[in-house]
Amino acid sequence: MHRLRMVSQNDLRDLLQWFQQLAAPLARRGVLLFMQVDDPERPSFIDVMIDELSHETGNPHCLPDQWLSQALARYVRGHWQYRHVKTHLAHEYSYLNLDEIDYLSAKVHTYALAALIPEHTQPDFACLGEPLVCELQAILCEPSGEINLDGLMRFRFADYLRQLHEWTDGFVNDYLVGKEYHEFVELLRYFLDTSPMTPGTVHVLIAGEAVRGFDDHYAPLDLTRVEQIAGLAVDDDLHPQDVLISALITRSPERVILHSDHPDQGFAKTVAEVFAERAEVCQTCPNCDVLMSKVDKEAANVYTTI
């Protein structure tokens, strides 16, 4: 009989339910799993015993302690880890709502499980696979045989938990950047919807760092007025993309054609998402090579001349 403890009663109840789900399929295979708790509603420990596992399975190497250590390792990877990430998110990022916490917990958990696959591991990677099983087996061989899963993870696998937190923080940062970008696009769409649509087409050329706007006849757009107005509102130097997107929204053309080597990235992606059905990606028109060849891709501050 081995005693299992955890800090949180909710976690301990979750572990108890997990063992209860294992009991029925194991019983059909002739393996008996016995569990005892002091209080099913508010447990402080779970006593677990496995009866004659090696005899019933016919595998002399599948000993009860070995099976229990493997089962507990699966629980830690599959349940404890997810709950730990969720708690970390709720504590460190209190401004996230419940749906966001659930979404990010699932993302981090899936990533962590994939990272534990041998072909995905990197040098010096803090792995949670076989080392955890070995630690659990060593504890089960001790006279007391008592395991505190929280203590085991927080002290003997502190490096792994730090890495798990780094993954979590990275996913949160990416999510917040994406959320901020989405809100930015929605704001630009709102301004576009409130601007009267003007007939005609505007061509937007994105080549490296350079962004240019042209009218129907490929004459450079005059952005002087937009620069002047924007310059009154900010003290820092304006980025060409900010000026051009402001000019496009102010002009609100009925059609925008994007000329870009990477239409699904960066500024081209933003223009396409803001203008939606009004935007069209050029499929290598005759003007592209001519325009691209005359643009200094490093000259991001040049707006209106070729």
C-alpha cells in the first residue's frame, strides 16, 4: 500500500477520479486496483495498492511498483501539468478571462506533450519522461512509500517547471501580440467604414522595407497632407507604413491592389485584412517587375517617388 498526497484537495480529488477510471479496464484484465481515502469529498491522502500485477499479466518485469510509477508519470504529464499551467496563468495573468486561460492552457499543454517526444527534444532539454518514472520508482521502494506529487515536481523537477513557465509566458506574449494586432485591425476597419468610398484603384507596392502608393495610372500618391496632419499628433518620426495606411483609409478607394513578394506577411497582410473584399493581390502583373526594379528596398522613408 502506497500513500499519495497533494497540496490541493481539488488536485487530489482529480487524481482519485483518474484512478477510478483506470480501475474498471484493469479489472477486466485481471488486475485489481485498491484505493482508500480518509474523506472522499475532502481527501488529504489516497492509499493505493495493486494486487499481483506481474502474475495476472504474465509479464515478470511488470511489477506493481513499476506499473504505479508509470501510471503516476502519465497522470503528471496528462493532468497535473495541465492544471499547473492553468493555475500559473490565473496567478500571473489575472487580466485573462476564463476562456483565454482555457485556450492558453490547452496550447501550452499540447506543446509540452509534443516536446517530450524523443525526436523533438533538444540538447540540455529538461525532459519529464523516464526521469520522472525513475524518481517515482525510487520513492516507492523506500520503507514509507509515500509520494507527495506537488513536492516531487516542485523540488526535483524545478528545472522542468521553469521551462514549462517559459513556454507558458511565451504563448501568452504571442497571444497578447496577436490580440493587440486584431484590435488594431478592427479599429482601422471602423475608420475605413466611416470614410466615404471614392471611385478608382490604389496600387500598394511593398518591396523590402519600402512601401509606396500609386493611383490608377501608377502616379505616386501625394501623402504630404497626411504627413502634416499626423506630424501634429506625434513627436516621434513617422513610419512610412503608418502614413500610407492613414492615406489609404482617408482616401477609401473602392479597390486596393497589393504588389508584394510576401502578400501574407507584414504590411501587405494588414492592408489586406483592413480592406477585406476591396483588396486584391497582384498575380505578377506587367508593372510589377518595372516598379520593383526601381525601388530601393532599404529606403523605408521614401514615400512618393520612384
